Amino acid sequence: MSDTTPRGEDTTHISRRRFMAGTGSIVGLGIAASALPQGTAGAAVRAAAAAAAGPIGDGAHVPVLVIGTGYGGSVAALRMAQAGINVEMVEMGMAWDTPGSDGKIFCNTTSPDERSYWLRTKTKQPLSNFLGFPIDKTIPKHTGVLDAEEFGGIIVYQGRGVGGGSLVNGGMAVTPKRENFGAILPTVNADEMYNTYYPRANAGLGVGLIDPNWFDTVDCYQFARVGRKQAQRSNFPFVFVPDVYDWDYMKQEAAGTVPKSAVAGEILYGNNYGKKSLQKTYIAQAKGTGRVNISPLHRVASVTPSGSSYTVVIEQLNTSGDVTATKTVLADKVFFAAGSVGTSKLLVKLKATGKLPGLNGEIGQGWGDNGNVMCGRANHLWDPTGKVQASIPCGGIDNWTAGGAFAEVAPLPTGIETYASFYLSITKNPNRAQFSWDGSKVNLNWQTAWKQPSIDMAKTIFDKINSKEGTIYRTDLFGTYKIWGDHLTYHPLGGAVLNKATDNYGRLAGYRNLYAIDGSLIPGNTSVNPFVTITALAERNIEKIIATDF
Ligand code: FAE
């Protein structure tokens, strides 16, 4: 059994009942299941059939429909497919598998074009200013890869496309310290997570660590070495942080022997080469089973019971974001994996509009921003951070226990020397928000002032470093004379919290065969970057669901 095969699952011998369930979508596409051979050759045929299948058809009846192709959705799809179940995945964003006219799939952070933002006519950069001047620029409206979704008091950044957040994130793959786990997911058995599911998630994601000797010498991590030196001079531990970037590839980038990606500053709008996004890991494996079909530019609008199945209404989009077709399909099981915000928005709307009235009162509750807050510090002229900065962070400052903050030493890949150190802090912010339906849309009641605890916690690190170094905060990155990036989060969590809106395995209360399996399950904070925990929890939950619900 490989590291990534769920324990207890025999992937070579599937039950007849499971096989029959698993053939539904192929039957729905008009291909006789009995015509498909089994075994290795059969897998190849099934893969070809799935590849040829195209987007989900109007009127299809499928055994399993997964909404969203981020971490939770990809884990669920792979494990069900390995258990012999056919899976349809529906993704509102693009496939991101075709190069543009420049030969690249994704555009660079320094030159955002139509590929950068989800349906915006102007970029919405997390760092909105430089030297106080606004840096956002006009772009054509397009179904780009990064969504800056604006609610009243917060902008929530999310990935859009096959691979979800893995397309745009920094790849920092952090397993929380075990001592903090009880506060993250209080009803989950920590032994099981740390012995089985975190290791399985790390293996499935391809997590690795930077070579510390290389780190010490290479130009593109000078910014991080400055961060380490200053942290240590103020007696804070600097820790190397694992990542899903292919570190061998990055070494070659730095040496100039392969096309540059991280070293060229690619990150927020996608990474063309070295990052092991879900497209290269879980999704590639899932597609390889031949049992997973993905429909990009398809957005789920509604899910409602229909006999023992669910009627799912799906809107097909063009790259301008217009609805070009509406499809109605029947699904026996539906997994909500649209991300914390996407899943919460769907469930809150479906409950309020009478489509899923039996969902409980916890739907939309318990949402947090993982305590995200950003800031920059101005270094002395004798402490340059480097013209060339790898876009992939590799280290952080840990003051969680004493000060409630874990700060990524983040790059500012501008291509010029900025003398700035830049940080994204994850803090123990206790505030939680809720989503609600106002009759026409879903709102989130987060208030910008709720970031104050995060600022106070981040200051436990940076006030001390500034005082020790004789330096000051940058005031030019988030506006004019504004120190804190307190207007955003990269880490939305909650909205369908485990063991509250669902049972202890993500089965939504009030309905059979409806599940949440993404960041919406996690109550607002993971103490570190969240995707390893989202992945590990999905591994745990889907194993139980496959064993008991099929
Ligand atoms: P997610 O990955 O967001 O996937 C949900 C998918 O569902 C998306 O592809 C959506 O387009 C799709 N979707 C939504 N609504 C619908 C609908 N109605 N119909 C069809 N499809 C839909 O969910 N985390 C880390 O651990 N380390 C990092 O270094 C890190 N850096 C980040 C940097 C940035 C700029 C951003 C934005 C995030 C970062 N994150 C990082 C957060 C991480 O990407 C995020 O927690 C996960 O992606 C969440 O995984 P989910 O499976 O919950």
C-alpha cells in the first residue's frame, strides 16, 4: 500500500455495489459501463473515456458531485476514485492548462494582465501602494486566477480555477504544533491526525524543506536571511517552514539553467513551473484513475433534495463571466468544497431561500481570518533585502505561545532594492464573523476594527525588532501613512464548522449524503498557514465517509 492510499481501502477489489455506484456518471454520458475493461488496461481506457467526456452534461445523473477543486475537493475526489467511485468535479474558475500568447499559462506579479484577477477591470493588489503611490492598474475583465472578494470589512483573497487556492498561494505547508491542535479542531482525535492524516496529507501534497546550506548562500533569500538575523537578535526563534515548491527546481532557477518562476517573482497570479499545485499532485492522481471528470467554468448555483438524490443547478460561464448555459443534474451525493467563503455562501443562501431549509443554525457561523495581518519594516541602508527575491517564503518568526503571533518572513519581489522587510502574521485573533442572506446576496459581518487584536499580537514581534534594530515601520505599502495591512485575509476559515454545522466527519446536519469538506469546517484559525490542516482533515473525513456511507 502506498503512503497515499487510505488505510483499510483495498483499491484492487471494490465491492459490486460500489462499482455500480461508481459507474453512474459514465452511464450518464451514454457509455455502457460493461463495455469498459477492468485492470490496468481498463484504467487506461477509463482515463481516456473521462478525458474525452468534456464538461458535465445537462440532465446527467451522477453518483458523486464535488463543488470546487481546491484542497478539500481534490482529496475527496482522489480517494473516492481510488475506491472505485466515479466523481464529477465542478469548478467555477478556468482549467489553467493552456498557455497564453506569451507562451505562459500565468502572468507575473510585476505585469498583471487579464489572467490576474477574477472579473475585475482594475487590479486589487494586497500591497496597494509603494512609496505611498497607488500601484493598481487597469486590466481587461476576465475569469482570472485571483479573486479579491470584497465584503464590508474585509477583502478575502482566493484562488479561482482547477486547483483552487493552490494556484495562487505561497505553498507554505505547515503542520501546526501538536500542543496547539486542541484549540484548532477540539473534537478531532489528535493522535490520529498526527500519526496518520497529517503524514498522509504531507505525502500527497509533496511537501519539502529548503536546503539550509543553499539558503545561506543564495541571493534570492537574502531578504529571509535579514529576517532571520533580526528575529534572532531580538531573541525570537526563526523557523524554516516547509513548502510544496520543488526546491531542486528553484536551485536550477537561481543558477539560471531553467526557466525562472519563483525567482522571477511569480506567485499571486500563478506559478508557471516549480510549484507543486494540486494540478500536479492530488488532481493529477485523481485524473489518472480515469474516474474523475472536471468541468471548469461551471458554477454551482443551487442544490435541493429530489427523492433520494439532489438536483444541482449549474451555470456555465464564458471567460467574461457571463452565464452561457444553465444545466440541471441529479447527484446522489454532494460534497461542498467551494472553500470557506464559497461553501458558506452557497449553504447560507440555500438555507435562507428554502432550498435546503433543514440545515441547522450553525450554517454561516464561526468564520475567522486566521488572524492575518501584514506589515513592512524599513531597514537601514546597510541591511539591503535584495533586488531578486524568491516569491516562495521559507521561514517564519514564532512568537505564538508568548505573543499569539507567527510571522512569515515574506518576499517583496519588486525587482528593485526596497530596503524593506515584509511580513504576513498569523495571529490568535478571537473574533469570529457570520454570513447572512439579505434577500439578494450573502454578506459577512466582519469589521475592520476586529483586526486590532491581530495588530497588537504582531506588534509583540515587530515593536521589539524595531526597537532593537533602531528601525521603523513602513507606512507607504497599504496607503499613505498606513502601517498595517488590516483590510484582508488570505486564509478564510469556517462557516460550516465541524461538529456544529456538520457531524464530526463533515456530514451536513439535516440531510443525508450532503457533506462539507474544505476550509469551511475549521473554526476560524489554525495557528499556522491552513492548507495542510484542510488537506489532513479532508483525508480523515473522506476515509470515514467512504467506509460507511457508500
Ligand atoms: P479553495 O482552495 O479555495 O478551493 C475552492 C474552489 O471552489 C475554488 O477553486 C473556487 O473557484 C471553487 N468554487 C467556489 N464556489 C464555487 C461554486 N459555487 N461552484 C463551483 N466552484 C466553486 O478551498 N495557505 C497555506 O497553507 N500556505 C500558504 O502559503 C498560503 N498562501 C496563500 C496565498 C494567497 C495569495 C492566498 C489567496 C491563499 C493562501 N493560502 C495559503 C490559503 C490556502 O490557499 C487556502 O486555505 C486553501 O486554498 C483553501 O482550501 P479549500 O479546499 O478550503
